[in-house]
Amino acid sequence: MRAKGLLVFLVLLPMMIPPHVTAIAWIQTLGPSSPLLRSVGLAPEIGTTHPLYSREGVILLLTIQHAPLVFLVVRAALRAQPRELSDAARVAGAAPTRVLRRVILPLLAPSLVAGFALAFVSALKNFGIPALLGIPGRYTTLPVLMWQRMASFGVSILEGVAVIAAIMAGVAVIAVAVTALLQRLGRAALIGPPRPPLGVRLGSARLPVEGALWAFIAVVLVLPLAALLATALVRTYGLPLTAATVTLDNFAEILVRQGVTVRAFANSTVAAGGAALVLAALAVVIGHLVTRTHRVRRGVGRGAEALGDLAYAIPGIVVSIAFILTFLRPLPILGVSLYNTLLIIALAYVTAFLAIAVKPVSAAFAQLDPALDDAARVAGASYGRRMARVFAPLVAPAAASAAILVFLTAYNEITVSALLWSSGNETIGTTIFNYEDGGYTTLAAAMSAVTVAATVLLMLALDRLGRHLPQGAVPWR
């Protein structure tokens, strides 16, 4: 297929768009008041129940949101399969469907299980889509239930909510453990040097296959983003997008006039940026420990890496409840309270997104020659000097990639900050959600459009940086 790099980038883009923005975009795509559908005369009648306000609507959008995760895992596994196995089966006369059934899928089974687990855990902890679609459709998930109880009764109901949070955390941990077991049981050992992946010529089927893929991208990405932009450009939600109704006032309102949105952009930049810098530094230390030959230090590094994976698997709203329980009272001795401050949100980001930072840096350390460390130690360099003069410069691009990935994830998130934000400490995610929940749809759409544009620009910057990074440092490369 042509333009595979662009196709992969576009297929993965929905994963980087915040779930609540995805929900808002699809609400404005298919609803009776959709400016995009009204401008072409295809909108349902006013008063019609929105088709996505249901259990099926929640499941559909969760599928669209998390399908790129499964795609990433399966794509990496397919590229790692030795092409000799498929070539041998084809030389023996096996038809393509038989090669797929008897060779490729059995070898792919552990990766399919991993993809299922990733999708399950990600959907389990998703807050934005079930909140915006499930609440009107009377379909409540556990994260939404915890948020509703905390929003209604405050910290007085914290003990009951903590029980639900513990159940969710337990389910996530069990899912990860069962997945690891199934992968271990289904893994088949492959030997031999790495070879280029199998290439399949589509022949006359290339144009239909390419057309189907571009149509898929148009439906799941272009259409909802176009509806989001159309809503942001009309004076009042429900008007068709015409020359008479188009305006930039909504963008001026959220970027200049509204103090809460300007503050939210600043707060998210500070919290996500601070967490990204801290995690990039921690990732360098952990990545170095993981690749050490000393057994104790390597064990410490792997333990920290495992804790990061565990924290990432646990739903973000559970992490926020844990931080409330920990920092509800002032810190001992210091007497300083972190509750209702921006710092508690940044610290929660550090806990929730450690795994994202460690992966690319660990991949970079794995490619370094251990003799570098030995030579520096023989020359008398201390640990800090070795890190500053030898390792940090070599893994700096991977650390920068890790920082950008963390920033991308934290900048627009809502799951972690949904229970931690307070007046004056709003984030982009909570502000967009509050606008949509309060009926300020055009402002929510304008703010969502700005965050999507910022996300795409950061992804493009990371893509350019990825040309100089080890394989696997940037997910879509």
C-alpha cells in the first residue's frame, strides 16, 4: 500500500485525542443539532434521542478510542515474525487463507491476548466517554459512579468510594496477571536472525483496499473532527454552518476573554510539563538500573519498572482517590496541605504515567555497550558523573521522546484530574467537560478543537524526533 507511514499516523491519532473530546465530537456529529448535518440537510428531527446515548454508543466509542492500541501491538508482532515461515508454507502450496490460519494467527496469539488486555484495561478506566454518553443514556460505569458520588457528597463518602476503587484496581491487576500467564503459555520460540517482514503484493486489490482504509479514516477521524470544528464556528449550537452563521467568537472567548479557560491552559501546561520533566529524569535512572549487570541494582530497576506498569494499568480515577486519601490532611511535620492544589495533580501524573516514560528510555539503554560504564568507572568517575557525562547525552533523544509522550498524555487527560481539580486549579480536560456538561457546547467545541490542534502539532514534532531514536521509542514509527 502507498503512504503507509501517513496511514499508520492517522490510524493512531484517535488514541491521542482525549476520550471526552472524542465523545463531544461524535455527539456533535450524529445529534439532531449537529451543525454539520444540518448544513447538508441530513440531521435527525429536533427532539430525537441521540443514537449514541446508550450502552451500545458507549461501547462503539470505546472501540474507536482504543482500537489503535490493539493495532500497535498486532502490527509490531507481525513485523517481528520471520518471513521464512510464511514463505515455506506458500512454497508448499498453502493458500493465503491457510497460511493465515495455520502459521500467522497461532504465532500472533500472545499479541492478540495482549491487545485484548490493553483494550480491556483502557476501557475499564475510561471516564470521558461513559460520562458524556452514559449519563444521558442511564448507563453507569464504575469510574462515573465514583465521580458522581464524590461530586455529590464530597469527601464524606470517601470510604465507600475507596471500596469501589479497590475493586477496580483489583480487576485491573487480575487482568494484567491473567494476560501475562496466557502470553507465556501461548508463546512460541522463534530462532534465527531478524529478517525483513513478509511483503504481500495486493495486485488488482490494492485500490479497493486503500480505498477502504481511507474511507475508514474519513469516518472515524475526519467526520467527527469536522463536526467539532463546525460546532466551534457557529454562533449558537443547532444552527447550520453557513456564511451567515460562521464566527470566530467562540475561539476568542476561550483564548482571550474567559479567565477559566486561559487558567486551565496554563495549569495543564505547568502540571503536564512538570510531570514530563520529572518522569524523563526518573526514566533515565530506572532505565540505567534495568540494564545494569549488578543483580541487586537491576532488581531495583525492574521493580520500579513493574510498579510503573501496575500504576498505568490501574484506572486514573483510582489513582486520584489514592492521592486524596494520602494528602487530604496536611503533611506531617511540614504542616503543608497539597489537597486542592495544582501540585497534587502533577504528582498524580508522575504516578500514573511513569510506564510511558520508562519504555523509550529503556529501549535506548538496551542498545548501549556496557563497556562504556566499565570504562568510566575504571577512570574513577562517580555514578553522578557517569550519568551526566556518558549516559544522559546518549539517551537524551529518547528521554525527550518520553517527555513529549507524557506531556501528550497528561495535557488533555481528565480521568486523573476529575476528582483532584478545584477552583483556580482547573485543567483543560475538566474545563472542557464542565462546559459540555453545563450546556456551553460551542465553547466546549472550540476548546476541544484547540487541544486537538496542539496534540497533532506535538505528535508531528515527536515524529520528526523519532527519526533519530531507537526503534520502538515512538509508538507509530
